Amino acid sequence: MSLSAPTLLVQMNPTHQFKPVASKSRKTVRSSQCLEGRTSHSSKAVTVRTRTKPSRKQTRPQSSPVSLPCFRNTTILPPEFFQIDALDLAPRLLGKFLRRDDVVLQITEVEAYRPNDSACHGRFGVTARTAPVFGPGGHAYVYLCCGLHTMLNVVADKEGAGAAVLIRACAPVCGLETIQERRGQQTEKPILLTGPGKVGQALGITTEWSNHPLYTPGGLELLDGPEPDKILIGPRVGIEYALPEHVNALWRFAIAGSAWISAPKNTLRLS
């Protein structure tokens, strides 16, 4: 599948800060030409080389297996990676990759939501909507904001804790044409993916993906990636209803130097 614009890649190095850049060639390239995934040394992961076929018994929508040569040897993060405090997991997710079909996104901004947090959905207790938040870390929690925006969260901590990390922004790595089509925007600028609703739309997920295990091959996966050199921190966005100590808590994290960060940026500072 050819692109009408140069494929946007993410320039990475496990020991250096990375920046999204346009590919050097102005010629039309294929969306499968994406960055070679490199694993960091901070997590234990299991190499996955093949995809399993979705079970017919599953009601959750499943993706058709897609071969991405540049991610052939990239590893899926194991369940234990996620089963830590959300405040510890959030910065560790920066630089990691989300993959569904031919789309691969690199996580550039997140927010932590913890147990006993007046801004966390877990404060409502276990309901049909929030049940995935109380499951074991490593599953997706997907909900609709204002009935329109699909918000992807990564469940954190042990089963019963009620904690998650919201994916606020990403940078495109593979499948730019698919991302643009799903977003309805023919652009390569950060506006394409700087916002949690934009990330969910770019991945093409719905609330039916809630409780999907992110550590299993196929469907929606969370892959290992390089650690950023520097991290920005700041208060979370849009939680004015919460208690003052939670409104002001510095539980928002972003990759320093990245253009792929949502607004407001002036509340972020180097950690």
C-alpha cells in the first residue's frame, strides 16, 4: 500500500533522545517500511515471531495478522511489566510501541491514575464499565469520553487495585496512511496524534476492546521500546472535579523534546 505523502518515522536509539522525522526520500514509499524495533534493557520480555489466530469464541473484534518486517523481532511486554503501581508504570510506558494491524504508534505522553485517586474511574467501584480497571495489570481499559472520544488506558497494578495509565499522545511509526484515513486528516503534523481521543481513533478501537490483554500476540499489542533520555512531568489534564491534592499531583509524563505532546504544554517541566 503506497502513501501519498512521505512515511513519518521515529528516529530512535536506546541511549539517545529520539525525534519524529520525515523519511529522507521524497519518493513514494510503502507503509510496511517502518522503523526496526529495538528493545530496551529495562524490562524482561518474550520474543514473539508469529501471531495466533483469534478464537472464534471471542466476541471482541480481532485484527487480521499483518506481517511488519521492521517489527519481526520486536518483543511483546510480559504481564509482570504492568503489574506495578500506576505511578511507576506511567513513565516506563514512554517510548514503548502500540501495534494493531499495520499501525504502530510510539507512546510519547501518559497520565497515571491510582487507587484512592479522586480522578480515577476506580472511585466509582466495580461497574460494567469500570470492571477492567480492577483486573490484573496488562489489560486495556477503553471508555468513551463525552460519548465521542475513545480513550485507551493500560491497566496497572495487581488485580483488584483499580489503577490505570491513560495514553495521552503518540508518534506514528508505521501505517501513516491508515492513521490518516481513520483520523480523517491528511497531515503528518503532531495534531494527528496529540490527544487521547486521537490515539484511540488512529488505532481503530472501540469500547469492545476493553479488557483485551495487551501482552498476547494479535489484536492490540504493547511492544518493548527504548527509554527516553529525559522526561517531563506535570499535573494531569481535565480533572478539575478531583480533590486539590490530586488535581495538583504531578502524575502526567511526556518525552522531553518530542513534538508529539498534547496541550497544555506549559504545565510540564523536566523531572
